[in-house]
Amino acid sequence: MRSAQHKPLSALLSQTLVAYTVELDSEFERRVLEAHAAARLSLVIWLNVMRFLADGPLSVRTLASRALANEEQGKAGLGCLERWGFILLQSGKRAGFGSGRGIRADWLVRLTAGGETAIKIWPELVPQIDARWSKRFGDDATRLRRSLEAIEQQIDLELPQGLPVSILQLPQFAPRKSAAQDGLPLPVLLSRVLLAFALDFEGESRTPISLCANTLRVLSDEPIPEAEIPKRTGCSAETAGIGWQHKPYIIVESDPARSRGKFVRLSEAGINAQREYHSTARDIEEKWKDRFGTATKEIRESLTTLLKRGELSEGLKPPPGTTRAGAQTPALGRFTVGPAARQRKRDLVSQTEAFVRDPAGALPHYPLWDINRGFGP
């Protein structure tokens, strides 16, 4: 594992954003459970979707426009929120209920009682977690915020507040029209600066940064068990699992010692993509030094220091009664606990323990938002 000072800048931004998200999501779950409502929605859903519904229903088309997402990208997320009971779509129950199938752009999106409960918590919670970080990290947090603002205010694209959920192809964004703002929440600053870096990366790389920074990063030409990949990347089993998008870059082999289980290693294309990831990320950071001046160096120094501080682990320790602390809760949209929910609880506990034990070594190098975790990491 590379030391913090040699990680790509995108990895440092990602690890800090995931750490913040895990802390906020756990506190959000605790407060929603206190209100006897469904839990486990993640911060990115507030930043990219739910906050736009706080003042009343919106059409699918208007919601997508305000979220800076195309309609098709937004429909899948709306289908999940519908299935989990946080929103209602104009048609009521329909063919394709709980998915993006058949959703029309002119349909209205309304909050349910569970959705109303959720959106009452986030507006207060985000400033409170920001304040925790300011108190916990002191001058390091101040320097980080100052350098992030220096770059965010110079980004020439109109970017969403939260990092998009899509992992394979980042959306296209229009030129910036909004004026620069002071005092944006820390996760918004982290998300926008990371997204700007990712867009620059994918403008030069043939392989998405989400694949390079996680699965391809932890593989080599020596085979490892497929089950090891989530542990090595810090991602969930679902988001780090081998899928069609990995096929050009990997070779999958049977375990000769067992009837079940696969071993995975990089193909020649994967070795080249891994090498290109590190070289492209270094090149972009050098270009950012010319483009954004000393703020680029200051961000790296601040993030490197923060990820080494023991206080980061303190924030990653989940409140009692939450899933990451070991409490068993039904899957979103369910009333009973099934085998999948029990396995996901075990995975969340194991992931959280690794994060607390070694944040800089265990946190993912690019956020992968898992639908099964309410779009959490």
C-alpha cells in the first residue's frame, strides 16, 4: 500500500470524503431510528436529490435539471427511493415499481412521511458534522477548507453538490454560471474538487477512475482470491465485485485447491491501466499546480496530515444501535431481516472496523456509492 504522500491527490480527497460520509451517515441513522422511521440513506442522496424536494413536489424533469443530472440517470435513483418508501411518484404503483423503468419526465415526485422525516435531519446535521471536524482538527481543518475553496471557486464547470453515483461514465457538465460561494459545507467542497479532478482524469484516460483507483489498483500479475478485493479496496462487496466492466483488465481463474472460489489477476491491459492511472494522476496534479497555484500543494499537505491524525478514527466509530456498530436492521424497504441484510450488516461492521483501525490504509481511493447501503460507501 502506497504511503499517503505518494497517493494520487484524488485518493486523498476520496478517503477524506468517505470518512466524512461514514461519520455523518451513522449519526443520520441514529437520529432517524430515534424518530422510529426507516434509516440508512446516505449523504449523497441528500446533496443530489432529496434537498430539492424540501419545498414541495417537483417533476422528474425539473428534479433532474436542478440536480444537474440527465433524466435517465436520475430515474434509477428515484426508483430506489420509491421502493424504500421515501418518495411517491405520480402514477402510484406501476409496472416497474421500485425501478427506473417506465418513469415519465412529467410525473411529480413527492415525499412520503419517511422522506419528510429524513429531510428534517440533514439540514441541521451537515453543519453539525462540519463543526465537529473544525473542532476536532483545528488549524488543519481551516487550512483544508481554505485550499478547497480556492480551487472550487475557480472550477469552470457547473458541478453538483454531491459526487455522482455513476461509476463507469461521469456525466458531462455545462460551463459554470453560478457565482462562487463562501461557506459551502465541507462535503460539497470535497465532492466538487474531487469531481473536477476525476473529469480531468477521464479526459485523458481510457479507463474510468473508479475502476483504476479501487479494483485495478489492488491487483497485480499474481492472482489473489476474488473475496479479498473488497477488503483491499475498502469498498463494499457489491461495488468491488468483479463485473463485465472489469473483463478487459483481469484474468479470472479457478482455485485449484477448492471447488468454489475464484482467483483474479491483472491482464496485460490491466497492468497498463494501473500504470496509466498513477502517471495520469501525477500529470493532472502537476497541471493543477500551474492552474490553481499553491492551493494544490496546500490541499495535499492538509489531507495527508488529517488522514494521519488519530481523531479521524474517533469520528469513524459508529454510535451504538446503528448498523455499523453491529445492530441488525431490515434492508431498506423491508420489514423483516433476511439473509442479505444479515450479510450486509457483517460487511458493514468489518469495513468499519478496518476504517477505524487504519483510515489511511483502509478507506477507498475513490467513492463507490452502494445502492444496497442507501447509496452509502
